[in-house]
Amino acid sequence: MPQPPSPLPFPLSGGPFRYSEAKVAGIGRGRLRADDIDHPHHGLYAPTAADDIVARCENLVPLLGEHAWFSHLTAARLWGMPLPFAWKADESLHVLTLAAAPPMRRRGVIGWETSHTETPREMMGLIPLVSASEVWAQLAVPGSTGVDPETGAKRRLSREWLTAVGDYLLTGPKVDGTRHPLCTVAELTESVARRRRARGVVDLTWALELVRAPVHSPKETEMRLGLVACGLPEPDVQVPVMTSAGLRHADLGYPGARLLLEYHGDQHRTDRVQWLEDLTRRQLFEDAGYRVMEVGAADLKPNCHALAARVRRALDGSAFAAPA
């Protein structure tokens, strides 16, 4: 039976390393071709293959240099931004170089460059990346989300998706039951202002006027924008309702008409606990004197026309009277 490869020395077993480092440690090219060593980039090796985007970024970090930062689609993934397509293991990494440094040219990397040295950026552990508000603006540029595999066209986010991502950034992910915003409206505004006449600025300006917080899902954004596009007044987001069980928040609503809209994704049907919670929420809202309109994915595709007609009829009818 073939003998298993010898263990790597400690300095090389904890993360990516260069060939020069392996050579100093006495590791030859034959050992580097073993199955337990990944070769993600020319001149770079890793003790294990990367199986998620964080690991793939960490494997590239030693090759970045001081003027290169993860950006565009890759940074959006790292920030947890909602996007219309899921991550794939072969997705190229986007890297932005600053200070007139040449763009990175490597297999599996899409290189960008900018002369704007003031581009805001941060560290996420060991990973250097562009700030959340700046990444939001980058997603309006053709090619920022890669290439359509069927047509070959350079992809970018639509203005509606830019709004949904902006809503997410202003609301923030939930950590230990608390939302932590990733940026402010002022930071989004500054990112748009830095672009002036650049590509995508028209869509960014449109989205900037419509970002709201708190918003807990892209579907809530889609429903809100769809109703407005149909000529309805803009509904409030996360409408507070004092119920017999305490304060609850509906996804969207028109408080003056005592009308609430609740979006239910498929997990609301398949998760029994979620389904029971939804039933209780509806009863609490109705007991508080509100009409509840439940909305599903079919109500938003291909448009919101039928849903808007239902909402319009509800708004034109007599509003629920406030409980005594």
C-alpha cells in the first residue's frame, strides 16, 4: 500500500504558503503535488482545499500586497449582502487595486483598479475588503457581479436589487437578537457622490431615494417597490403594533387605514414552528383592530398588479375602527 504523505511542518500547516517558504522548510515539488495540498494560485499552496468564500479569500491574501482589497461581488458575499444568485465554488474573486497599482491578473481573479486612494476599506479578520457602502455602489457597475453564464453579458444589480441591498445595509444582520447596521444613509450618499458621472450612478441615485430601514428581507423591498410602481402610496416598513402580547412589527402596512401586509416565504409553510408563530401573529394583529393581508411569492411575479388591486380595494374601503 502507498505510504501517506509526510506531515507538513508547523509553519506550513496552518494556512497558505508560497513555494519559497516550502523550499526553505525542505519541502520539494513532489510533496507539493500530493492530494492533501491545494494549489489555488500560481506560486501559492494551501494545506487544505478552500470550501467556502472566506477560505478562498484567505488563500489569496498572501498575494494581494498593500494596495489590493477584495471588492465588488466578492466583498458583497463577505458582507453577507442579499443577492439574486447563490455563491458557487468556482466563482471568480474580485480584487480592487488602489494608488494606480496595476489590476491583479491571476486565474480565478477579476482585477479592478482605481486611482481614488480615499476608497473606504476595512479589515474582516485577516481579509482586507472595501467598506460595505462602497461595495453597494460598486454593484451598479457592469461586470461587478460577474458574467452571465448563458449570454456572456457583464452582470450588475438592477436598481430594485440595489435598493434591497441598501435596505439590508441600513438594517444590518441579526446577531444575538439585535440588528447591527453595516452603514448609514450618509455613507451611501457619499459613495454615490464619489461617482458623479460614473457608470451606474443613475441607478444608485434612484435606489438611494428609496432605501429604508428596518427591512428584514429582499422580498419586503420587492413588495414595497412593486406597490409604489403600481401607483399606490408607499407602505411603512416594520409597522409597530401594540398587541395583547406586547409590541409586534408587521412587514409592511398602512397604519392610517389599519392595514398590514405580511410576506410568507416557503419556509413559513415548511417550518411548523414558523407556521404556528405566523398564525399567532395574525391573530394578535387582528385582535388589535388591524386587517392582515398575507402575501406570497406568486403575488410578486411577474409583477404586483393583482396584489396592488387588492390593496387598493382595501384602502378605498372603510378602515378598521381602532379598538375602544
